[in-house]
Amino acid sequence: MKTGRRTVAVAALVGALGLSVLNAPTAQAADTGITVSDIVINKGKPIVVGTTKEVRPSVTFNIALPAGLSTANPSGYTAHPFTYRGDLRKAVDTGAGYIGPGIYTCFEVDARHARCEGEFHIDPHWSRKQVDTNSAATTWKTAVVMRLWKASGGLKTEEYETRSKTVQLKRAAKATVGATPETVTKGKKITVTGKLTRANWSTKKYGGYSGRTVSLQYRASDATSFKTVKKVTTSSTGGLKTTVNASADGFYRWVYYGNTTTGTATSPVAYVDVR
């Protein structure tokens, strides 16, 4: 259960365009006195992105305000974390290689402290410039932006601070499976096939993932868990093929455990009736 009065719900738009700061007169860079801490993105797990669907990993953080500011007057300040790759200034100025919160809500702890939560919005569409190249599947750095606003609404000052925390972005993977014959005599051979593909952020399509070790798993009809029975390396096109001896009715599937640039993948199951 959340405690504290909800002080503000903020929409921070794509890239550095949030609150139209780029179109505002240049503000003097100075210490705002605001502290952003305890940042947790996607519960500390890697973020996996495909080719079309927007991904919304969670983000939580704390805000501490200096004397003169109050959580009761959220229009006087803005503060939130974001992730970036490459040059910080370029990411902030252009929105390329920048991922920030779409909407976050802050809950008042006391007059100068708030606990905030929300979502990052990652859209693989080429126009967003977030994951428009496969090189974006890497370790992203974290920074925070703090801004003070004039009573008239204009920007008074802003500052950016980097953080040691990092976020891993990964390309999504998919696996398929097939088993023949579907009905087989006990002790005979079963051929299990499939394919491992992963998202190509440059083409916005999935392509065969070659040279990967994938586990073939089996679960008997009367069992509750899968067990690995073989490990197979994908072909140049991502293809998978192997044979096993039929022992009992059951289900087969392929499981890929991912790596530093690519997420995990588990295929649907293929059922084989053994007689």
C-alpha cells in the first residue's frame, strides 16, 4: 500500500523534448539543490525489446528538495532519471540514444521528500531513435535531470548528473518447434526441429540467429517439469534439428538462455504420442 499524498503526475515526453525545454531560452547551469536517489529501473533486470511493440519497464526513485521548495508545489521543479548511450549532451539535445520516463507519479513523504514511480517508454519504431540500430543492444548509462522553474513558467536553471548504475538493453529472441512423427512406436526415432531468431533493430524484422547453443527439453505427460535431453547449435540460418528415441508420451520444446545482447526464448511445445 502506498503512503503519502500524491503530489504530481508528470508526463516526460520522448527524449529531451520533455516540457519543451529545448525550445526555451538557455538557462544558466547551476546547482538546483535537488537530489534524485535510489533509482531502480525494470526491477534491476535487463530490458528486452522486439521490433514493433513498445516496452514499458518500471522505474522508481526518490526526490529530496532543498529549503525553499516543497512537494506541495510541484510546478516549481522537475526531477527524474533517464538512461542514455554515447555522449550525454548529444543524447539530451537530440533524443537519439535517450530513454526517459513516459509518465511518473510522486507521492509525498514529507514537505521536502517524495517517492516516485512510473514507466520508461521504449518504442522500436525508427522515428523514435531509441533502438534504431543493433548496436543499441548494450549497456546504457544512467543520469538524472533536475530543473527549477520560474513563477511565470519559464526555465530558471537546470543540471544533469551521471550515475554509476547501468541498464542492459537486449534484442528479443523467438524459438519455434516441430516434432515428427507425431505418433511413433516406443524406441523409434523422433526428429525435433525448430528455429531461433532474434530482433534486428535496423530492419525491424526477426532474422535467423546462427551459432547459438539451444537446449532441447522434454516433459513426459505425467510429469510436472521439463528436463534438458540435448544441446544443439543453430545453423547459419538459425535452424535446429536433432533426433531422440521415443520413450513415452510427452512434450518437446527448445530453450535459449540468452546472452549479453539477446534475451531468452522458449518455444511452444510439440506433443508426441508414443505407442
